[in-house]
Amino acid sequence: MRPRIYFHEVVTRDGFQIEPEFVPTDQKIALVNALSECGFAKIEVTSFTSARAIPALRDADEVMGRIARVRGVEYTVLVPNLRGAERALEARADELNIVMSTSETHNLANLRMSREQSFAGLREVIWLAQGHAAINVSLSTCFGCPMEGTVAQEEVIRWADRFAELGVRGLTICDTTGMAHPGQVARMSQVLLSRYSQLQLTLHFHNTRGMGLANVLAAVQEGVVCFDASLGGLGGCPYAPGASGNICSEDAIHMLDAMGYDTGIDLPRLFALARALPELVGHQVPGQVAKAGRIQDLHPPPSALVAQVAA
């Protein structure tokens, strides 16, 4: 029997945060509500950052206050600092997702501070949230940095250990800029699963170089069961030239479903949302399966062939 695979949908945070046009608040709420009915284990709804830093998510408080929460779905938010954590707790977020990079250069570019400064600030967030909400730490650029190159696996483990010692519930290892390949993912997964069996371990891939689904499969084959993904494949890192979006939710789920894995996702319902996404954001999206249909969706033979057989 194949294991259950759990997906965390990130489109309304990771996907929408870099969209050039603001997605109206009512439409964000409607999408979260619809995604809540699809079977996702977790939805990253928004980010409690300053409106000046990420204007696309300036409606975070209203969105979190108006979504219809479904039992069994966790609603998580990204928080960068203590003020963001306070807002997230007021909004009754189930989980706070805190982020820093394992690459010093990327952390400076993305967060405007050193890794040690980031760690000190996030440690205060963890202390504040303990007993009020779960904490997940997302470590960026774990498979490579576009400015520094390869990030040593030992460096990833060093930072993961420091956060694990603080009592976080979950750890997300991120291929922020799409530099991972399946062999690297398999090796990293083996180490992570053996070292952090007490944590909720999630992998976060981008499809920048076309290896996103291959990386998911490599991780699944090693025993990883939790993944971030984004409807339509939206998203991307603004501090990585050429970096495209996250792995596409419906593409990854369709692949594993076809292979016999249980994802718990209502694929027809998810496809309907994916097909409506281009109109919502005003442009085409990278996802493939919503355009082509599932592999079991057959088509009638050409009418000329039918006539020829009948004759």
C-alpha cells in the first residue's frame, strides 16, 4: 500500500505576492474557500508583512478574518518579524511560517539582514508564539543559491538543527530558485528523514529548470510525504533572476494520483479552479494538466475514422 501524500497549497501567498496586478480581496477569499474544499492538508493564506514591502498582500488581516475555515485544514501565514507574528496571532492563524535563507548573500538580498540577525529575530517570534500557534521554519536556497552556487548540505543541517532545538513543529526545505536535481534531492531527503523524524518535514520545489516534478518523485521515493505546491504553478523568487514559479499543484497531484498514491485531493474540483486562474490573474499560467486533461480523459475518434469503420 502506497503512503498518503499531503499537499500544502501556497498560491494565495507565494503565488499572488509577485503578481503585477492586485488580486481583489473578495476573489482571494473565494479562492481560499474553494481550495479548502479540495482536500489540502494546509493552505498558506497570506503574509503579514508590511503593505509597503508586499503591496499585493496588503489585505492580509481582512482575508484571514473572512475566510470560511474547514475542519481538518490548517491555515498558515508567513510572518517576517514580531509585529507580523502579533498580527497573525490576532487573526487566529493555525501556524506561523517563518523564513530565512541558508545562503548569506540571498538572505541579505531578500531580507536585508545577515543570517544571524534573521535567526535572532525569528527566535523571538518562536518564543512569542509558543502555546498559541504552531511554528514552521522555511529554509530558503537549500539546494543552491544563484549568487553563491551550491549550498553545502552540512550548512542546511546546521541551521535546521538550531531551529529544531527551539522547538519548532515543522521544517520546510526550499529549492527557492529551482536549482535542485533528483539525485541531490534523494540524498538530502535521506538525511532529513533520519535526523528530523520528530518534525513535520516538507519540501518546497520550483520548476525553474523543468525538474520540479522529478524532484517531487525523488523525495517521495525516499519517504517524504509533505509538499508545498501552487495552483497553476504561480510564484517565484524576486531575488533570483530567471526563477519561475512553484511546482504546479494540479500537475504534481495528478502525477502521484496516476501512480497510485493517495493525495486526498478532489482533482476535478482542483482542475476547475486551475482553469479559472488565468482569468483571475489576467495571464496564462504554467500548469499543464488543467489544459490537457488527465491521462484517463479520453477523446472520441475523428468523425472520418468512424465513418470509414462503419463503411
